[in-house]
Amino acid sequence: MEERLELPQGTLDLLILKALALEPLHGWGVSERLEQISREALQVQQGSLYPALHRLEKRGWLTASWSESETGRPAKFYKLSAKGRKQLAQEEENWHRLTDAITLILRTAE
């Protein structure tokens, strides 16, 4: 198995918003989705994930409600709000601009 990658600072919010774009998930579900989509290259630690979820909820980018999880236990499910969808679009645009600029630099610096 390949070594897991460290998340660049400032990307966790974008990844959480993207993970929740399809459907509401509880915190563990967000973590699992990111790990699966990244082919296990990324693993978000609970110590980073839950404070980020609370921060995004406080900003109004997520809404949350308690419901029963797939195991039958109560869990807090997070859902992207309309404000969060707008923020996701902005974050994705910024990410693409940044990675395009970095790619240009790496290609010309050889």
C-alpha cells in the first residue's frame, strides 16, 4: 500500500464540502468517503475533521440534524446549505486557479 498523503493546509474545508455535495453524511461517513474517493491516499483524522465540520456549520455552509445511522445509533448528519454550495463552487475555482499556476511553474522551472 502506498504511503498516505498529508493534506495541504487549507484544503480540508474544500474536501468536506465536496464530500457532502452528493448527500448528507455523518462525520465518520465524510471521513470514509474521502478515504474511498482518494483510493485510501487521504485519511482525515477525527481531531481535524470534527472541528472543521463545526466551523463550516457555524459559517452557515453546512446544516446539521440528528438521525439514526446505519448502525442504528444516533449520529449528527451534515448537509450542504445553499451558502455552502456557493462556497464549494468558489473553493473549486480557486483550487483550479492555484493548481494551474503551480503546474505552470513546475513545467517552466525544469
